Amino acid sequence: TSSHTRIGILNNPSSKIKEDNTAVARGILAAFLTQNNKYLKSFLSKLTKEETAKSLAAGTKITKFLIPGMDDNTFEKKYNTLGLDLIKTHQMFCQEVLKLLPGQMAVTSNGR
């Protein structure tokens, strides 16, 4: 609710990282890297719904879920070129540094 709040996402998947099971994670990362906050929240709300994940797993293109006003071309380019190494790095950080089990969720805070 504050314009001074920041959010970040680290992926800690429980299964082997493959292109076909990382569509939501790659979509979230691509959106964070390419979109302005005005559209980011709406897109993330849409992307994190279970029915969206099922639709993506069934083969629906992620561009079907873009919000009007988003920078579609920039998003799509980043999404298509975002490798799996970034997600693997997230996974390694979560498990080696944060000591999370595969798939385990956590919230970290660094407030004043």
C-alpha cells in the first residue's frame, strides 16, 4: 500500500528446471525486468492464478495474458531470451544461502 515498498521474487522450484515448467516464473521475471509498475501488479495478479498456470502448461502462449498498455514487444523479447540459468541461480541461492528445501517458500524482510 506504500509507494516506498519494494518486492522481489526468488524462484525455488521443487522439480527439475525445464523450459516447459517455468513459464510462470519466466513470465514474472520478464515482467519485473521490462514493465512499469502501473501494469506490473495487474499482470502479476493474472499470471499467478492457478487457471493461468494450467493454461500455460497446456500450451497457451503467455502473450495471451498480457495487460493492455504493457510494452508487449519488450516483454516478449525478454521472455523468449530469458534462459533457465537465472532460475537455477535463484534455486541455488534459496537452498545454499537461505537453507530452504526445494519448493519451500519464505518471506524475507529488510525494513528500517
